[in-house]
Amino acid sequence: MASTTETGHAKNIANFQTLIEFLMAYGSSYNPSKTNLQLPALIALKSSAEIALADVLSNHTIYNRKVSERQEAFSGIKTMATRFINAIQVSNASEGSIKEAKFHNRRLQGKRASPPKNPVSPETTPATISVSQQSYDQLIQHLSALKMVLANEPNYQPNEPELLVDTLASTITDLQNKNLEVIRAYANVNNARIIRNKLLYGDEIGICEIASDIKKYIKAIFGATSPEFAQIKGIEFSKIKN
């Protein structure tokens, strides 16, 4: 379901199409000298804005999917880490290695990797993402530190494949990749938002500014009390912050 904000962007585009339809009906009477107010430019702008809005929504969907995939990948790492701790304790590892492994596990167990339960809006602030991202980075860091302890302990030689250092290393690589995919997806959402916002709300070139100039032009050539101006003056265009 589209957010209220995204519906607002779509409403601006739909209202711009309504404005264009009225202008087309004026025929040769609508003949501005300014290039970006001419009908071909308006039609192209409307089309570009639709594409840009769709791109935001598409990237938003991809982002939420990547967040879910990361959540699933991280969901079992605390239990997995505990298994490695149990394994090193029943090995011939030194007390120092066991102590250090437990230290990193405690740090890992104290962090939480829990993405928002609900899908994230494409309007989510960078600060929110930054806080969440930091916790994931730390979890990977703690797990990597645990792996280094196990890898440097010559007497840690488990027979179970799932408890091998190589298995842990593969898991860490997968977590790093899942994390990176979320970062890239979030960057794509934000870049798409920048393009959308320029087309809808950019100074002089955005739909809102262009619509305002069009109303001024219609008022100038037909008059403030004309039925033509009455048709379009009430068409609303709202500048949305996000």
C-alpha cells in the first residue's frame, strides 16, 4: 500500500495532467514564449515525473526485500555463536582462547540485529538507517573477532562441519554481502528520490513551479475573471518535503 506521502506525489502528477488537458483545449490561444511552458515540454515533464515516481516505488520495494533477507540471515547468529563457544570449551583449547572467545560472544549477544517489523518507507531518514546499520556492522565485527580466536587456536579442531572455522567464515561473508545489498538498495532509493523531487519540486523546472507560472500566464492572457482562469486556478499542487 502506497504511503500518504507517495500518494501526494502521485496527486501532483495527476493534477498536472489535468492542467495540461485544459491547456490543450485552449488551442492556439495557449502560446507562451517560454519554452518550458509550451505543451511539448509540459507533456515530457509529466512523463518524466511519472517514471521517476515509479522508480522510487520500485527501489523502495527492492530495499524492503533486501532488509527482510538481511533480517533472516542475521536471525540465527547468536545461537550459532553460542554453539561455537560450547565447542571451544570442550576442546583442548587454552584457557586464554576460551576466555577471549567468550568475551567476543558476550559483546555479540548484547547487540540486537532487528530491522523494523514493518516495511520501511522510502521517506525513512538517513539517521534512522544509520543507527540500524551501525548495529549490523558491530555484529559482523564481533563475529569476525570470534572467528579469529578460533582460527588462531591450534587445538580447536571440531569434527562437525557446521562448527569449522571455514563454515563460520562463509557465514560472515554471507552476512557482509547481505548487509552491503541493503546499503546499496537504500542508496538507490535515495538517488531515485532526488530525481523525483527535482522533477516535481525543483526551482523553475519542477511541476509545482511550472504549474504556478502557467496559472500566471493564463491569468495574463485571459484575465483574472475569465472562465479559463477559473478552470485552472483551483488545481492544487503541494510541495512535499520528502
